[in-house]
Amino acid sequence: MPSNAVMGNLLFLYTASLGVQSVTVNVDPISYIRHITNEVFLDAMGSSVVKSTLMSSLPPSVAVLAPSSAGSGSASGASSAAASPTFSPLYQQIKALITQSLQSGEWKPGELIPSEVELAGRFKVSQGTVRKAIDELAAENLVMRRQGKGTFVATHHEARAHFRFLRLMPDVGEAHAGESRIIDVKRLRAPADIARLLEMKSGDSVIFIERVMSFDGVPTILEELWLPGQIFKGLTAERLRDYKGPMYGLFETEFGTHMVHAAEKIRAVAASAPEAALLNVAENVPLLRVERISYTYGNKPVEIRRGLYLTDRHHYQNELN
């Protein structure tokens, strides 16, 4: 009969699993991992014996606050019914905890995160479990592995990140950064369609940006951006013009917003007269219209970007796997 049989692992909020309201550290609720390891063996009489060991990543110094006994019996019953645990693979649980640390800013973009051994000790899991979690985070471009150096939080200041969201590539030569010309920056009330896409209320404050991107001196992309005004307070045309790095790098450094992934819609359109004038082409020239919604941690939309791409010297390139 096998020994050290692991019966299951559970990641949960303390509230959901044990029916209490919170585990509190300096009045902040926290999440943690618990494990139950069962060792099955035979005793001298030949009977099966199970030895269970409970392990937890919750520091022993943390006090668990029991819920108030106030409240009706029906409320207590509803609370108990809502306390059913949800199971998921252990490495997914570790991945969720690491992502929480990224989202909270415990490790900033570009910073080295703890080693797999340190994380395994922190969460009371095997190094292999941590490695599998980090592999998924790396595949999702949330972290970057560097041979011989460790694992770092992904940042838009990395050269390889510059073209992760911009898929327009030159027909000849290597891809390189373009020159940005800011046309307009203003604070507006969100139109209904923008508010819906950004999961805001219609009329909430948004920042509108219009710019032209040129490559080798040729205007190539005309785009407009819509950003939540609450997140991007203080973003002005002057700051955009003065900043020399990628725009997403500015959002990350100055506004604490890291773009994690995006969804795009693409269609062919004809250039209107105002659009043609800004791109220095004839009216009705074919353009590629790309509408992008960019998301930060927690699948929260934080940018709408609508671009018109001139493709006489460029092409849209994507890799599918």
C-alpha cells in the first residue's frame, strides 16, 4: 500500500472554507494555502492506518479572527451554504497567489522575483509545483526567465516587449520603433460605447489621445486611444511628448498600469478625407482598421485603441500556436 498519498490540496479564502469572516494581518484579509498529507501504512496487526498532517502557508504569528456571533440563524445558514470550497490543481493555486503579488505591486515590473526554492518554502509546496506555475506565467508574458539570473516581472521597457502588442511589420528590414506625433489629448465624458468596453458608467471621465506614428519618416498609423480618467490622472500632451520610451512603458512607470493581454478586431476600410490628410495619402486609399482592448491584471480593461494602418510598406503579422 502506498505511503505519503496526498489526498488533496485546497487554495481558498479563509472565509469561504471555514465559515469565518477573515484572516486578518494589520486589518487586511489575506489568502493562503493549506495541505493535508495522508500517510497510509500497515501496523503490526496488518491493519491500515492513516496519519494525516495539516500544513499551511499562513504564518503562525497571524491571528485568525472569528466572526461575530451576531446575526440571524437564516443568515448563518446562508453563510454556511456559501462556504463550499472550490478545488483546482495546486500549481494553478500557486499561480494565482503569485499573480496576486504581481497585481498588488509586491514585485514591480522589471524586478527579480523570489527563486523557485524560496517560493516553494513560502507556499509549502514542492519546487516542481512552483516551476509549473511560473512556466504558465512566462508563457502568458507576465514574467520572464533569464538564464543564470532568475525570473523577472515582465516590463514594457524590455526591447522584445515593444512589438508584442504592435503587430505591424515592415515588408523589408527589421522592425523598429516609430516616431510618435501627438495631435490631441483631452479629458472627456465617456461615450456610451467606450464606457461599455471599459466597463465604466456612461459619462465617466476618460482621456482621449490622437496621434500619428511614422516609420522612416512616413506616416503609417493614425490611432486614437481612450483611457479611464481615474487611472490616468495627470496624463497630458506634454508628458506624452516628453517621454522617450514606449507609451505602455509610460503607463507602467508613471501610472502603475501594466498591460497584460489584448483582444483585437481587424477589418479593411477606405480612408476618409480627414484621415487621408493626416496620413498624407489620397482619399479612399485602403487601410487596415485595428480595434484593440487592452487589459491589466484581473482581466480589467484599461485601454481602447483604434488604429488605421497603412500597409503599402508594412503587413500585419501574428503568430498562432
